[in-house]
Amino acid sequence: MDLTTPGGLLLVLAVLLPFAGVMLGFVLGGRRAQQVAWATIVLGIGLVLAIAHRLWVSGDALVYLLGGWAPPLGVTLRADGLSVCMMLAVMLVVCGIGVYANGDFGTPAELREKRGPLTFWLLLLAVWGSLNLVFVSGDVFTLYVALELLTFAGVPLVSLDGRGETLQAALRYLLYALVGSMFYLLGAFLLYGAYGTLDIALLAQRVGPEPVAWAAAALMTAGLLAKTALFPLHLWLPPAHAGAPAAASALLSALVIKGAWFLVVRLWVDVFAGVVTLPSAQLLAALGASAILVGNVVALRQARLKLLIAYSTVAQIGYLFLMFPLVAGLDAARLDSGIAVTGGLLQAISHATAKAAMFMAAGLIYSTLGHDRVADLRGAGRALPMTMAAFALAGASLIGLPPSGGFLAKWLLLSAAIATAQWWWVAVMLVGGLLTSAYVFMVVVRSMAPAALGWVPKARVPRYQQGAVLALALCSFLLGVVALLPVDVVQIGRTGLLSMGAR
């Protein structure tokens, strides 16, 4: 059984710090909430970097036993390479969104407190803390608690402006999320009743191919797909993401939906590795392929830029689920499935940084032009050169152009598909890339058209906001250089756990 390792206490601090910031910001209120949020972000960056350094030096997972009690009686926090990579990505995106939000959610000097800024900064920290708990939780029920915290931090972000349509979108999001939670919890009950534990490492040893395990896997996966907004359970996502303020849309699209996807990875790759079959993984990827095709086609038909980006998110979520049949196929062929897991993770990180940049770019375009109509973006390129460059770089990553993170992710997934003779996923990825390039090219070209004679921008956006957008886009575009790393960071600390669940 794993015992607490040196540096394990850092995992507790990484979870508690953002929530401590939420409580302190709520008590102090007013403009001090923003100051508390930034102090928390700075300390959080140091904590996550310390966790990553400890993982790299030790070459094994970090483990902390809460209260000193070992499973199945106690609760374990555990961070392997997969967890730490996601924590680093979330840290980066939260920092970029925070810089951008200083312009949209700063409290005016003449006011002591304003509802929107206070709510946003508290929810930003709550989302960060919830995601950290998702990434380090070592048992299925703690993952459920983390996911609920993430849901109740994400739903209010949709309706920050208080408009009727955004309230309706938030309620629809909440309905999908609560139904998904019910299915997930039913599956967790089945696991505990059958195997007497909810610890991931112990379940990986005990779960076998039997009806109760199949039922639990089906229920939990269905619930998580509703929260991830995988096609056809995506109907809540476009109005929720497109109607929220730009910084909130970036947070929702880049980070919040990744929590449920990460749980699917934990369940299918770790807990149910000996239960799920290749046909079931093919079904999951078929939903992903449908999302890629439908989401991209619908995105091409949108009149508003934020809706276009929202439907692009629907499509990009589909890529995240192509990894599952590739992992199953590699395991069946007794080949290393790490290439597919790493490809899926890189796709998630490149999408997070690129989509955050695109939503924030759309917010700056709206502020400058006074609208976000795709057919009338002329003048945006001249007024916002940094922003449009960022949009193009983020789009290049979504398409999969080198040296972007999207290129490396798709290259790894394509390599796994070829190695397992699953050629149909190669075709899906190629068609998806072509459709993505169509709407990215359309937006960039229209924004480069000269403005009408005498046109002046509706507002001047701060350069630091444009810089934050460009920085995240560059991170996504240059993510492919991680291929130069001498080791596969994602697989650190995962060998033992994966071998427990081997068929």
C-alpha cells in the first residue's frame, strides 16, 4: 500500500489554498477580493511548481494519506504525471485569464464594491481549487465531491451578467450536471457494494469483468459525458459558453469541462482497465467523431463569433475521446498505451490554452467593434493586431499545424491509430482539421479587410489584455516542443497503477 511520500503535504496545500482565498475574499469583500485572488494565484503558482519539481526529482507519484489512515478506511491524495501536467496547464490558464479579467472585472475607483467583480474572482479561485482536487483525488467518492464543487463554481459563471437568456442557459447547464452527478453516484454505490472500497488503486486490483462492474462503468461514464458535453449531450454548452462574459467563457471552455473528461480517463484507464472492451471504446470514440463532424459543420454556419467558438469547443471535445479505443487497441496488442494517453492529455492542454485565448480574443473584438458578427469583422485586424495574431495562432493549434500542441497531440493519436490498424480515426482527424481550418481562415481573412472610411473603434482595449491573449495562444502553439523532453512526464508514477489494472 502506498504511504505518504516526501512532498505529499503539498497536495493538500494546493487544494486548500484556493478555497482559503475564496473565504478570505468573501470576508474582506469589495475591491480586496481581487487583491486576495491575485495573492492566492501567486502562491498557487509556487505550490504547483514545487509539486512538479518534486515529481520530477523523485520519479514517482506523490502520495498523502489524510489523517494517516490508509485505504480502504482512509482517503488518499495522489499526484502522478497525468495529474501534475493538468495542474500545470490549469495554473497557466488561470493566470492568463486573471490578467485579462483585470480589465473586465476590476472594481471602479469610485465604488467600494461591485457584484460582478466580487463574484468572478471568488469563482475563479473556486474553479481552480476544485480542479486541483479532481486531479489529486485518489478515490471515486472524493472525485464526486470535487466534481460537484466544480459544477457549483462553474454554473454561476454563465449568468454573471444577470440577463434572462444567460440565466436560462445556466439552469440548463445545472440540470445536465445534476443528472450526470446522479448517474455517477449510482455507479459509485455499485462499486462500493461489490468491492468494499472506492480507492482507485484498490479498485484497479479488485474490479473484474462482471455485470456489476459493467453497470457501474456504464452509469458513471454516462453521467460524466453529460458534464463533459460530448455529442449528443452537448445542448447546454453553446448557449452557456457563448452567453457568458469573455473571461468566464474562457474559464468554462478551457478548464471546467476538462474536469469530467479527466474522470473518464481515470475510470477507463485505471479503474476499469480490465473491464471495458474494445467495442465499448469504439462506441465512445464514435460519439467523439460525431462531435468533431457536427460541431465543426455547425460552427461554420454561425453568425456570431462567440457561438462559432462555442461550437468549435463541441468539436474539439470529440478529439479527447478518440484516445480510448487507441488505448484499448494498444493494450490488446500488448503494446505501450502511453503514446495514446499522452496524445489525449496534450490535446486537452492545447485545447485549454487555445480556446481560452480565442474566447478572450472574441471579447476584445466585441469591445472594439461593438459586435461580434462574423460577416462584418473588417477593421479588427488593423485595430487589434496582437489579438488577431493570437486568434490565428490558437486556430493553428486547433487545426494541428506544427509545432503546436495540437499537432503533437494529433501526431501521437495518429501514430497509435496506425499501430493498431484503426484507420477510420485517421480519416476523422484529417476531416476535422480541414473543417477547423475553414472557419479559422474565414475569421482571420474577414478581420484583415480594411474598415469603412472614417470608422473609429468603439473602445480602446488595454494592451495587457491583448498581451494575455497572445501569451496563451503562443503557449498553445509552442506546446509541441515538449517532444524534445528526454522523458515522458505523463507516465511518471503511473506504471504501478496501470499494472494493477492490466487485463
